[in-house]
Amino acid sequence: MKDFAVLSPTYWWRAVWMTTLRLLRAIVRPLVNVVRSLASRSMIHPLARVDRNVKVGRGCVIGFCRLDTMGGTGKIEIGDRTIIYNGVEVLVHGGKVTIGSDCLITRRVAIIPGGHRCRRRDRLIREQGLECADIRIGNDCWLGYAAVILKGVTVGDGAVVGALSVVTHDVPPYTMVGGSPAKPIGERTETGD
């Protein structure tokens, strides 16, 4: 009997409905991004997934990325003149991600302010719920290729996070960090030419 469930009318109507929704999203998303770009005087890629709980500052450039609150209560705020390249993912179930002004966030960076609880052995991980903590990225920061910023982290103003780094603790201002887990590897001390 289960072999014939695929042929049921309910299955086919659901498949048609889901396909229709995907097509509508593909048509509407670029239009919404154009309106949002004009409103904030920023450039947002037409196919970028920018959720409704995302506040974009003026003069930002946002590539083909995913800034998503995943239907939750989270918020994302992006300061003025920040550049977010293609492939960046900011996934916020709850809590808040604040990205300062004049930041450079390069390709494949992941900013994840939450994760599954997993301490108890007597329950499945998916049944233990989520833990969320705010993430703050200061002004004039540079996050290198495929860096990962985890929950509860504050990246200070002017900090540099190296490529492929996993940031699990706060980064002081004007400090360069790298590695997994990220550790200080230098400071931005030079001024002038």
C-alpha cells in the first residue's frame, strides 16, 4: 500500500504547491532586494537571501549570501559601508548579530550565534533545544576567507580574523587572530604611511 502513496492526489497537490511557492520566491526575492537597496542606498545582490529581520545600513554592498533569521526571533544589524561578499552565511535562530560600519566580510564566512544543547546523554540532541548568545562585530573589522564566528563572541573594533579561523572567544580591538581555535598572532599598531 505504501508504494501507492506517491500516486495519491494529496502528494501531487502538495508537490505542485511547493513548486509554485519556489517559483514565486524566485520572482519576488529580486524585487524585494531592489526595493531594499533603494531604501538603504546600498547594493544588494538580487538573489541574496536577506530576511525581513535584517537592518542594512547605508552604502553597504551585499553579495550573493544568506542573512537569515530562520523564522525565529533573531535580529541582524549591519552598519554603514560594510561589504559582505558572496557565500557568507549569518544564521540567527535567536539573539542578535551586530556588524559594525566599514567591515569587510570575505567569502564563505559563517556567523552562527546559536547551537544545539548536547550535554545530556539520556535525550536526543535535537530534543535538547538551542542555546543562543549575541555576536557583536565592531567597526573596521576584516573577517578572512571561511572564518567561523561562534555564539557569544565580540570582535573588537579594527580586529582582523585570519582565513579558516574558528573564533570561540572575544577578540580585543586591533588584534589579529588566526587558527582553530583562534589565538592572537599580532596587533595592528602602525599608523600613517
